[in-house]
Amino acid sequence: MSEQLGDLIRAVEATLFAAEEPMTAEALAGYLGDAPAGEVRDALSELAEHYSERGIHLVERGKRWHFETAPDLAHLLRREREQLRKLSRAATEVLAIIAYHEPVSRAEIESIRGVQTSGGTLDVLMEAGWVKIAGRREVPGRPTIYATTPEFLDHFGLTSRKDLPGISELRATGLLEPVDDAYDLLMGDDDEPETVDGEESSGDLHEDASEAS
């Protein structure tokens, strides 16, 4: 390793340690005096490898980098009892549709689900920090469109949306209740969706809302 790269690695490490929010490689390059972005990415890769077996990891979520507690040690740092976030089946369906189809409008969400979606469901997902308003569709009426956030990726341990699992993997890990027709339609099932009881559906997704420190 060259001395120049070694100095850059230390600078990147110090910057990320002190940063209040995750940073992209480009943002780091600008902060470090317009360092070459390619060299910053090399430094990030070196640091990620260095920390891979330590108590904290350097991870990339949505092209932004930050330090987080190693997953197997997170329980040691939790001072409060974990709280379970209970999502209704409607919220689970809406979150999945946004994740797999973003950016997507409320009308498009309703078309996929086959039932009307209340504004309260989207509010719940935005309050959780997993969904955000991503602008407006450039069509008549200019409807609001929604997308997932870096916090969504972080919560579910995804580097990017390319890491989203298929429906069979989700069911195997227990992240989805057994088959619901709206989700099957989302994933390409040819059957027509069954009308669901709006926002009062009983199928739930229990997610650990606490994050690693």
C-alpha cells in the first residue's frame, strides 16, 4: 500500500467517524479537497475489509457509507427494551410495492393492490423513515410519487434495492405472512387480486424497529 493511499484511508476513516450522517464517496472526495473519487472508493473498500471482523463495521447503504455496530454485538448496546413495529398487511403491501416499483404514485399502488390505499398508510411508512416523497409524475394532475429511503435499506440490511429478495425468500425468513393475493400480483402472479378489507387487514409483519447503535 502506498503512503498516499494510507494517508487517504486514515482521512476517510476520520471523516466518517466524525460525520453526523452517512456520506457518499463523491461527498467524501469533495470534503477531502477534491481527492480522486476512485481513490476514495479504494480507501472505503480497504476500510470495510479492515473492519469486517471487528466490533464495528463500515457498511454501504444506498451508496452512502457509515459505521455501525457489528450485528452480533448490537444487543450489548441496547439500553432500552426492543419495541416491535407492527405493520398492517396493507402497510406491508404498500411498502413492498414501493420498494419493487419505485418511484410509484398512490394511484399506481392502488392499481397493483386492487384496493384503495388510505393516506394514513403512507403516513405510517413515512413516519417510520422508510418511505419519502420523491417528486411528482410529469403527467396530467402531476401526482405525488413515492420511493424508499436509505433508512429503509439500513433497517433491512440492504446495500441497494438490487439486494431485495424474491417473494419465496421473504416467506422463508418469515418477513411475510402466508400468501396474500395483492402481493402475488405484484410479483407477477396471473390471478386477479382478491378484494382486501382496506387498512383493517389482519395479516401483520412484525419488524424489530430498533437499530444497531
